Amino acid sequence: MKKQTLKQTAIKAAKSLYNMLPIILGIILLISLINVIIPKAFYSSVFRGNILTDSFIGSFIGSISAGNPVTSYIIGGELLKQGISLVAVTAFLVAWVTVGLVQLPAESMLLGKKFAIIRNIIAFIFSMIVAAITILFLGVL
């Protein structure tokens, strides 16, 4: 019985990975394109190492570019390689997954406009708080 369950689980995981492969490849190609187009000096001019402004900018950018958690690891690693501070990357990733300005109309329709707006505002604020706590906890500053 357990061998069959393990086999079914492995097959399901392989199918999920196969289905995610185009998304992951697309993100890798998009990041490669962005790396060529945007010079590294741009990142240092936007993200100056200030915990408040970096977390706000990271949360703002993450809010308008929604994504899923699986691809966030790839994007987060690439952003760190570009020299973006960990606080900005953390805020970006938390907002990217939790704040959904792109899907706000659908969320408003299904859950109510007031609830959707309040949930997104709270998620935006907490993305900055989580980023600051993460950095302070790690002692990276």
C-alpha cells in the first residue's frame, strides 16, 4: 500500500514540475533580458541601503507585479546577485505573493471591495514589516 502511495506521489510531483517548467524557463529568460537592458547602476540609484525606503520600494514593485511562490526563489536570487539589498528583496517577494493589485478586481468581485482593499493594504504594510524584522533578525544590516 505504501509503495503505491509513494509511486503516485512521485508521479504527481513530476507532473507538477513538468507543468511549471515553461513558467520557470520564461522567468529565467525574462530575468536574462532585464539583466542586459537595465544597467547595475540603476539598481544602486533606486535601492540605497535604507531599510525604510528599500522596503517601501520593494513592496511597491512587488505589489504591482504579482507572482507565485515557486518562481520567487529564482527572482529573489537574481535580484540579490544584482546587488539589491536583502530588505528590498524580502519586501518585494512578500508583497509579490501576498498583495495582488493585478487580481484586485476579481478579488473585489468575489470577496467584496472593502475586504479586498483592506486586505491588500494590510498585506502591503506587513510586507515591509516582515522585511525589516527578517533583516534585523538575521543581523545583516
